[in-house]
Amino acid sequence: MKKNVSETSIEAYHSLSLGPRQQQIYWALHQGPMTNRELKEFFKERHLEIDLCSITGRVKELRELGLVELKTIKVSSETEKKNKVWGIIENRQQLEMFG
């Protein structure tokens, strides 16, 4: 039986050997690329407080695992500082869905 993309994406997500925080960050980045501060706000909106240091560390780990990459850099409207925007590595996502 052929499975649709969302079923295979869910199976691939559950097959990864990630810690709970890594899974949360990885899932959030499936919603679209975000900065670390945007990830913090994303979780806050969902009533889950995650410290910025924890987000930064988990993003680094996901990068080292080859799951997340730098997508672009944007300037914060609040701080006027450059922020890295992280996202899921596209070919990794495709491999998970169709592999």
C-alpha cells in the first residue's frame, strides 16, 4: 500500500534517535525556518518555556547531526543585530519522506 507524504514524514520523524528537546526543536523547524529567538517565541506561544541557551545548544546538536542548516541571516527589528535563520536540510527531509 502506498503511503502519503504526511504519513511517511511522521514515520521518519519518529524513527530519529533524538532527545526530547532536540525533537521539539526539529519539529518546530518543520513549520518553517526560524531564528533562535523566534523558536523561543514559537514555544512560548504554545505554553512551553524553553531557555534560549537550551534552544541554541539543541540547534547546534541538530546541525552536527546534519538535520539543520543555516538558511539565511536577517537583521532583528528589535536589536538591529544580525540573526541566523535555521531550517531543516531539504534533501534530508526528502530522503526521510521518500527513502
